[in-house]
Amino acid sequence: MSAEEVANGKKSHWAELEISGRVRSLSTSLWSLTHLTALHLNDNNLARIPPDIAKLHNLVYLDLSSNKLRSLPAELGNMVSLRELLLNDNYLRVLPYELGRLFQLQTLGLTGE
């Protein structure tokens, strides 16, 4: 995502963003899109999610399915607006204790690997 695309996103206040195509890392500019309510990061090659994801405090939907995640940042527990968190088909063995703070969470997807 280029700086111009981020600037355009800020102006138009996208509610939803999908990033796909075997992406291995995420641009730090993504964390400035705090107005997002839905983020689709599924079907990539992400091995880690930076703690800065918690800056997206308006997210109600986060799809991290079908990546290469082995762990999650504890900061995910600060995303108290989340209602749906999809983690299907990753390599997760343990979830952060802090996810217990997601009181509005209605769906937690953990199928697969």
C-alpha cells in the first residue's frame, strides 16, 4: 500500500479493507487507518502480526485466516470492539490470555491447523 493509497483511504474513510495475494509483511501505514471497521488479511503468508494492530480500535471484524501465524500479539486483547475474529488455518498452539478482554466477541474461528 503506497503512501498515496493510505492518504486516499484517510480521505474516503474506507470502512473495510482487504489485503491479499500472499503478502508476507504489512506496511506500517496500515495502522493509521483507524476508521476501519473490517480488515481482511486472510490467504496471505503472514508469519506475525505486529502489536500495532491494536491501533485499529474501531475494528469489529478481523480475518487472519490461512496465514502462517504461530503466535498473536497480546495487544489484540485491547481491541475491545471486535465482534468477529477469524484465525482459522494457522499454526497457533496458544492464544494470548488477553483475548479474554474481548467481551463483545461473538465469533472466534479456530478451525484447521
